[in-house]
Amino acid sequence: MARIERARELMSERNLDAIYLESGSSMFYYTGTRWGNSERMFALIIPAKGEMAWVCPAFEEERAREVITFGDDIRVWEEDESPYRRVAQILDDRGVRTRKIGIEERVRFFLFDGLRSVMPGHEFLNATPVTAGCRVIKSPAELALMQKANDITIAAYKDSFPQLKEGMTQYEFGSVISGSFRRAGASGGAMVIFGESTAFPHGSRKPQRAREGDMVLVDGGCSVEGYSSDITRTFIFGSPSQRQRDIWELERKAQDAAIAAVTPGVACETIDEVARKVITDAGFGPGYKVPGLPHRTGHGIGLDGHEWEYLVKGNKTPLRPGMCFSDEPTISIYGEFGIRLEDCFYVTEDGGKFFTEQSPAIDQPFG
């Protein structure tokens, strides 16, 4: 209820009379309700004033009442009726006529299109300033859930990494990691990349088998009560060359620079700038050119693995305590290898605090 009241404060600041959400992370954030998306509308309407309401297929009403934890106004629609008119009726009942309605960013177009077709006098606006405005600042309880997800991920990595054997495919090692997550009591997994393919930040379709001297990149995580972890470790299978060791240490230096720059009030783009400078000063880039850092330095994280804000050039949003991000300034060198070290952190009054201990060396992913 406190989250809903905060949403109403933000709605009032932006002159929004209501926001419309379908199933997803924001619906879960405000209500604790999960529901699968289909072609049938299942929606939540939160008005700036008055009771919130749900729209549900009539044949699903009893199941919906099992998962809806609060909010007694549930409007149902039969298969030959318009769910959009149920939304219009809810707004009419709350005195919202020819006013401003916020649409959450994950709402699918056909739903938005149906709403505007039955409510031509309404103005439909972006509700992200409301939903993101609430969700980017994590509470102590949210941080604790994210800490647990990170702890589980590190435990799964520690369990699985010693099981890597020469000749394993990336998929076989990925299955080993998934099994380690299951034994830790979580549903999680990881993308695995070997050798030259580690230069591609999200991997390659090429068949890969672990060989002596390969870089190994593992990027994955799990969730606890919906809250995500996202951790990447890049390490050597065997003994590193001096070139591999030098680039790994440069990557770690860039990651260190990013976290050292975190302090409340600093713009998101500044974190990207300082990490990127370490890499470009070493002769890579410039900008997003490869060899170098081809993407932003980090993303927000919480109920979604990637969410607002982003540590990227042009984002002048100031950091605030409670915000959570990844710190992952990849170095990609096509034809050789790539290295990404990724740990997530949250902003405190005193700076950034990692959820996990950073990787100390190319041949010691966990120290």
C-alpha cells in the first residue's frame, strides 16, 4: 500500500488521473500478483484517487481471486464482451472523464489501441515516470532479496566451475551450472562462452569446446522472490598468456574505476565515462569501437534483470541511495577473446557497495 501511495504522489505531480498496467514486474511490485499474458486482458487500474480495480476474463475470476491479495473491485468480461469498456467504466465510476491516463511501458500495443478506441476523449501518456520513479529506489527488504540472489549465484558458480573439463561444449557446461543452481534451491542459469567467441558480449552460435588456454566467460544469475542477480566471471581454462593477463587486469581496472566514481548526485553517464576512459587510455576504442568497450558500462537491476536507469553516455539522471546497477565494462577483441567482469552494486550515502566480492585474478575467479 505504501508503494501505491507513492505512485499516487508521482501521478499527482504529473497530472495523471490513473495508470493502466498489465501483468508483469510493475503489477507484481504494486500488488504481489503474477499472471501470464495472453490475448485476453488481465489488467490493473490504479487511479490517483479512489479504489484500484482489476479487469479479468469472467471464466478466470475464481482463479484470479486466489492470486489477488487485495483490491475487491474485480470487473469481469465474457468472451463476447469488450474488456476495454470495463476499463472505461472503472474510470467513469471514479470520475475520470476526458482526462490523462498513464500507460505502463510494457503494455502491449493491441491493448493500448483497444483502450483509445473506446475512450477517444482521453489523453494517453507514458506511465514510466511513475513506475520507474517508484521501482528504481530499492527498500532494505528488496536489497536483502537481491543479496540472497547474488549469494546463491556465487555459490552455484563456485560449485560448478571446478567441474569444467576439456572438450566440454558451452551447452554441457551450462547444464552443469544450471544443476548447481538447482542444488542451491534456485531456478537459475548462465550463458557460457569459450575462446574467441568470448569477444561477442552475448556469445556466438558457433559450436565451442573448452580447450587449454581458452578464456571462459560465464554470465548468469537467478531470482529470489522475483529479485534478480546478474554476475559475470571471465577466467582462464589452464594457464594464461601475458596478453590475456594484461587485458584481464585492464578490465578489472575499468570496473574498479566505475565503482569508485559512484556517489549520490553523480550523473549516470559519469560512471560510464570513467570506466571507458581507462580502456581508451590503454589504446582501445575510442567510443564504442572494437577492440574496446562496445556497450554501456551498466544497467539497472531489480525485479527485471535489466531495468532503469542505465550507466550510459547521455543519461544525466543523478544517482540516489537505493538505486541498483551492474558494473560490467567489457573489453572485446575480435579474433582473440573478450573479457567481462560483472558485479552488481547499490548506491549508499557513502558510495557504491557491491553485492559480491570482485574476481581477484584471471586464474582465480573467487580468490
